[in-house]
Amino acid sequence: MSDMTEDGEAVLRAVLDRWKAAVDQHEPERVAAQFTEDAVFQGLRPHSVGRPGVAAYYASQPLGLTAEYRILETRRPADDLVLGYLNVDFSFTDRPTLSVHLGVLVRRGQEGWQISYYQVSQPS
């Protein structure tokens, strides 16, 4: 498929599979590499901008943390952007699974497709 016709869900899966693999292997720098240099990142703590904040967030997560995601919605607002809305289950070795909603915007740039916006919210 050419970049112009690439399916939005396939783009999201490619990026999120790399993100998930790095999260599951507790490799914070590799997680951060899935984000743009200027990414806005909102986990369950105050937001950060850029890869150092992403790396620090994931470095602080416990060993054994794993992520399972399910894409619920995708939109393609431009050829170089894909918006996704997902459910993510973060599993731990010593506490119950945390289920969250995740909104992401992935952007195609010089380094390929990367996450430029990431926001987690807890279901009410």
C-alpha cells in the first residue's frame, strides 16, 4: 500500500505494537522513541512534553507491567495524521488490572509514524 492509501487502523497498529512491545519489556527509552520529539503526553500524572517525560514516566512503572489494547475508533484527518481512540488494559504482577481509555494522534514525519499526542483517562 502507498502512504496515501494506508489504512488508519493499520498505521495505528504498527505504532502501538512497537509501543506495547517496549512497555511489556520495560524499555522506557524504546517506549519514548515511539513518540515525536515534541509529543504531548498525559498518563495518569501531570502531563509532559517530549521524549524525556515519556521515558521518565515509563521508567517509574513497575517491572512486569504489560499493556493490551483494543482500537475502538480511528479517523484520518490528513494524509500524515491518524487519530485513535482505544481501550487499554495495563496488567501488573501485584495488583488488579487497570483499564483506561486512550486517545492518540500519530503523525508521519522524518522518522516515520510516531505518537504526537497521548492522553489516558479512567472510565467513570
